[in-house]
Amino acid sequence: MNAPEPLPKTEQTAAPVPRLEIRDLSRHFAGRTVVDHVSLRVMPGQVTCLLGPSGCGKSTTLRCIAGVDMQDSGEIHLDGKLVCDTVFRVPPERRSIGLMFQDFALFPHMSVADNVAFGLTGGKAERRARVEALLDRVDLMRHIDAFPHELSGGEQQRVALARALAPGPSVMLMDEPFSGLDNRLRDGIRDETLEILKEAGAAVLLVTHEPEEAMRMADEIALMRDGRIVQQGAPYNVYNAPADKAAAAFFSDINVIRGVVRGALTDTPFGQFLAPGVPDGTEVDIVFRPQHVKIDFDRNGTGPLPTSRDGVPARGVVQRARFMGSESLVEFRMDHDLSILKATVPNVFLPKPGRPLWLTVRRDRCFVFPVTS
């Protein structure tokens, strides 16, 4: 009797392949490290923002991916295939990468149609159909024969987007593409651009130094500093679980209280804060944002009772208060050390300078970081 054939193994679902992957990328200029061992993955249809201050290496990373600059070490892969290392290099024009820059880089002597068609291959009718379809998508068909100088900044940005999308790139690289636009137009243009990019299914890597832009557009944020990615994740996680004090400060104003750890606790005028795993004697910064400060009235020199959620109240004197549109910003000089703390309050709250008030801080919105310098 023949032995029964073994049952086929259950097929395992293959891990999705990133549309763009960079591995351990580094770039040096004149002995200075500008990009320092950066690794990043962007999936099809995903928008990743490379976020950081000017000069941190964002644009250099983008230029290496595009092929207009050459890394000193590391690899770049598109759809799982190597396109560049320190030996092998696919030319920029063969990488299926679209580019958008701050200045739009439109050809002033060419019409809108010719700008969008630049770089397209195929017959004349085929190219024209592609141009018209894209201009219709960005609502610019009425300007098809116009020249760039006849368009507004927002319209020029949409022409640049149509031109970048025309060849059907699998990856779109965008370097501060909205910074030249008027604030009034920026939000609408950003939202419209994001919708078109998502529809096209390209993997998008957007460089910006504006946290609000990254939060608004990104599926994932890679926070960059001094050539390195210091934190990466969904916007909610990067904002609410910052890697260090500098990461928290990059997204918003912060308040900082310094203390010393004793028995995994730090004593402050706002009560004790937990510092689990931090050795005794370590100086720590307790970081919290102005919107997480609660304000209460002074009752003849006393404040509210302590609570487990908000801790111990500490008194401060109003230095100034400003209405910011959707909220009010109030600055206090604290009684215990004369430091300045900031609080934001929804709507209009404008107490007069010199008024004493009591502040508490939500424990679940505080971050404790060992002092590093």
C-alpha cells in the first residue's frame, strides 16, 4: 500500500514590496556628513514626509534618490530592484521618478500643454490625449495654450504636478513644493494635490520643514536631524510619543521643568512625576505642551486640590495674554522659580497682567527625558 501524499503546505502571503526603499544611505561633502546612514521604505500609494529643519539633509537625500546626486554609501531600490549603489547606477531618466520643486521649474517659453508634454514619448495624438487628460484632472484645460507667466502661483503649481505625473512615475519626490504659495491658497492646493497623488497610486516622498504640512499630508513621518532619521511613524504617534525633547519641540511650543530622579520619582512644584528605569541622581526634563496646562482661579492664596490626573497645583502670575484666533495664549511667571510657562486656552481668555492663577499639568500628557547636554 502506497503511503499517502503529504498535504501541500499552506501558502504564506508574501510581504508587500516597497515601491521605494533606501538602505543605509550616506552622503558627505568636504568632510562633513550631510546624510548619515538613512534607511526608509515607502509603499505604493503612501505619502511619507521627510520632516526636519533646514540643512538637516532632507533635500540631499531626495537628490540621491532622484539620481542627480550620488551617495557615498548605501543602496536605493525601486519595486524591489536595485537602481543605485556605489558601483551600479541606473540613469535618472530611467528610474520612473517624478520630481516637484519649490520653484515649479516650468519652461517660460513653452505653453502649458508643451510643459506637461515635456519628456513624454509616443505619437503626437497619444501625447496630446495624455496632456488633456491631466490638465482636465487639475482643472486647467482652459489654460492649455497659456504660458506660465500668465498663471497664478497655484495654477503654476498644478501645471508642475501635471507635468510630473505625465510619464506615470511609480515614485513622486516633492521638495518643499508648496512653500512658494500664499498661505490663503496653500491648504486647498495641498489637499487637491494629495488627492491626485493618491489616485495615481505613486509612492510619495515629500520634503518639508513645516510640521503642520507633514501632519496634514503624511501617512508616515520620518523626522530628520543632523543627517539622521531620529523618529519614524504615523503622525499621531510621532506627535504624541516624541523620541526626545527636541522632537517634541519641533512640533509645537513646549514647557520644560528640570528635576532629579530619586527612587524612580522626580519632585517638582507640580508634584511627583514617574521616571521608571532612570537611575537615581539623573537630571531629567519634564516636557509638556501649553494646551495640556489647566488654569484655575486663585482663592485668597490657595488653589484647587491635588488630583491623581492633574497633580499638585502651582501658582503663577500672568505676564501677558494674546488672542490667536482659535485660542488664547497666556504666559505666566511661576512663583516657585520665576520661570515662564505657557498655557493655551480655547476661544477668548485674556486675564490681565499681574493676576495670580493656579496651574496644573496633565500627567498623561507629560514626557520625561534624561538631560543629555
